Amino acid sequence: MENPFESGHIKNYILLYVSVVVIMVLFFIASTLFNDVAIMDTKIFDTNASEAIVQNRQEEKQTQSISSQIRLMDKAY
């Protein structure tokens, strides 16, 4: 087996390594340039939601007691 340093093949190995690194850098640059990041609006949560949930549950209990034990689903899946 020949020594690549003596036969001059080391240039080919270095060229291969450099080309792989250049391709990786180009893919990294392309992915950062063409990646559109959407700006998200800040969400504001209602602090009075827990009171509304308690009221809805009370209303549901009242309607369930009036209706029969078997109830159809609101949506058909």
C-alpha cells in the first residue's frame, strides 16, 4: 500500500474534506436564510375564567337534572 503523503494523493483527501465542509456550511446558511420565523402575538389570559367555569358547571348540573339519564352527543363523530 502506498503512502498518500509520498504519492501526492493527500491533495485529493484534503480537497474531499474541504468540499464536504463547504457543503455543510452552505446548507447551514441556506437553512437560516430561508427559514421564515412567524412572529407570535402575546396571549393574554382572562383572569376571571375560573368564575365563568364554576357558573357553567352549575348551569350544566341544573340542565342535566331536568333531562333524562340518557343523552345524545352534541356532535356526531
